[in-house]
Amino acid sequence: MDQTPTAGTAGTVQEVQAAALLAAITLGLAILCFFLYRRYRKPFLAWWVVAWGLYLARGVVIGTFLVTSDRLLLYFHQVATGWTALALLGAALAFTRPRQWRPMYVWVILLPVIWAYVTIYLLNNFLLAAGPTVLLLSGVTLWTGWIFVRHWRGVRAPGAGILAATFCLWSLHHLDYPILRARGAWSPWGYYLDILFLLATGAGILVLVEDELRSEHADLTGRLARLSAGLLEQYEAERRRLSLELHDETAQVFTAVKLQLGVLRERSDRALTPALTDIDGLIDTGIQSIRRITNQLRPSLLDDLGLLPALRSLGDDFVERSGVRLTLEAPQTVPPVSARAELALFRAMQEALANVVRHAGAKHVRVGVIPDGRRLALEVEDDGRGLPPGFDLERGEREGHLGLAGMRERMSALQGEFHVRPAASGGTVVRVAVPCAAADMA
């Protein structure tokens, strides 16, 4: 970053052009970081804006010095160079671990001001003036690179890797100043190397921001998945509670009433027998209705006998209620899955069959239970009218059709699969899959 030329080379056209190109690229980089900050409001991007603004000011100052040879401009160049290095370091620190302002930072900011005055106006020896400045500049740049090296080693983010390599190489480039650039040997190639480093830094910043956004998106997706899983668990717990209350309280009350009605029928006048018989039939209907509701709320067969008997019972109940023919294709045994996965498969079949009744107008439904490697899949295929033209699950969810969306959320919470596609018969195929218990433990 330090490109102070000697007075003998200050007026060369090539150096002026190279400095102008360097300033233009720096301006573009500052504008890029400014717009990124405006959009994403990340503190480290604000530090980048400050750093490239200072670097731009440094380029303007050194370009003017090339024309005028004013010693004061050389002083401001040294100050801007030191501040640029500190701002780049601040950007790296703000990216990895944001820090609060401390009073000691004032002295850090004043250090380039004081040291530039000493080197420009008090020291007559070139090596004494340039050596410590170059070592400080190289050291701060290497420190910045090392911060990104550590971040890259931790998360393997490509953007951090690009910035780590760029700043580490840039720190080595600074060291050639007392040997080559100050003697005019690198003119104007030293500028072009700095331009390459600037372009690499810009690319690294863009990739770094993309890495950050991807990481935040993955984190947000994970949190939403955990929230969805928690809500589904609460939902199932509430359904289980209602099922138990209906079974243990309401159904028992109906049973007690039925027993009392039987005693009353034996003791009453025969003329009341038909009416009492009708009441007894209504009670039986009520008990059956409660049993059907409790089974829909929480399938007892799933808890008592397992997945396959529960799916068969669900299929038989569907045929009885809808009159639609159903074929269940399943092996004798299936790989073990977690209790949550069993419930998710049961609910998926339940919702898919409900959709067949509501929307498909089908005459036949095929349900397949398919062990698929490390997953257990369930397919529900009907021969109905199929998906509507322009079917979009997201739009359907916004319009309040939440059955398929809920199915997808259940699968997502289990790291499972969910697909809806047209069937070869013209109907619809709903396919879900959950990890096997062995795969969960692997």
C-alpha cells in the first residue's frame, strides 16, 4: 500500500497514469462497499468503506505529490497510509469479533500522525525513516491476513481464503519498498501490483459477503426447522391430550349412560321400550363417533401395534367412509424408524387420502410403503383429475391450503423428502420419505 516515489521520478507520465488508475479502482471499491453496507448493514463493511476512502485520499495525495513535489503532501500520504492499514485491520477485526470503542484506540489513531512527522521532518536517514514505517505497514497487513486465515481454517469460507492470501502476499509486497520501489526500480509496476491486490480484495469482499449471507440463511433455515419441529410436537401433544380426554372421560360417560339406560329399560313400562332402544342406538353412534375422532387425533394402533397395522387400518377406514377402492402395497416388515417419523408417515397418508376425497374425484388409490436404502418412503397415487394447471405449492399455502405444506414441514423437520408430481394415470402422486433409525444413528 505504500508507494512513495523519489523526487527524481515524480514527474514521469507513467507513474501519474498508474496512480490515477489506482485511484479510480479504489473509488470503485469504496462505492461497492458503501452499497453493500447500505443493503446489509454489517459493521465490517462500514470499516471497508472507511479504509478504501482513506486509500483513495492517499492515492490523490501521492498523485499530486508526483506533480508538485510538495513535502507536506508526502506527510499526508504517510498519515493516510497508516490510517488505511489500521482501517483494514479494523475491518478484519469487526468481521471476526466486533469490538466496542476504547480510549486507547485514540493513541492508535494518533500513531501514524506522529510517526509520519518524525519520518518526514525529523529523520534525515532514509532507512531510519522508511524502515520502521514499512515494517509497521507490513506487520499490520500480515496481521489482517492472519485474521482471515484463522477464519478460513475455522469455517472454510472461500471469501476469507481469498482475503487471507491477498493480504499475506500484500504484506510481502510492502517490504520491497526500501530496496526497489524507492529507487525507481518498480516504477510503475509496483502500482500495477497494488491494483491486482485491490481487485483481489474486492473479489474477496464480494465472496465473503455471499458466504456470510449463505451462512445466515442456513442458520435461519435451521432455526425455522427447529421451530417448526417444536410446533409440530406441541400440536401432536395437544391432539394426544384431546384424544385421551375424549377416550377416558367423554367415552366413559357415554358408556355409563348406556349401562344406566339398560337398567332403566328393564324397570320401565314396555311402552317406553322403542324410545329407549332408539336412545341406546344414538348412544352407540356417539361412542363410535368419539372412537373415530380419537383415532384421527392420535391413532392408538400406531402406539400399540406399529406403523404397518396403523396404515392398514387407516386405509380400511378410508375405503369404508369414501367408497373409493384402495390398494396397499407394503412388505411384511419395514426398517425401524423413529416414533416421530412413524407419526409423520401416518399423517402424510392421512392428509393425502383426505385430499383424494376433497379434490381428486378418484376411483382407485394405490398406497406404497417402500424401503429405499437408508430411507423409508410412502407413496400415495390416485387416478383422479390430477393437479390443477399452474399448480404452485407456495401459492396454495398462501391461499390457505395448508395440508401439503404441513406435510412438507413435517418431512423437513425430520430431514426427510417430500414430492408432489402428476401420475402416469393422470392423477397425482404424493411421495414422502423419512430416514431410517439406523441412518439417524450413523
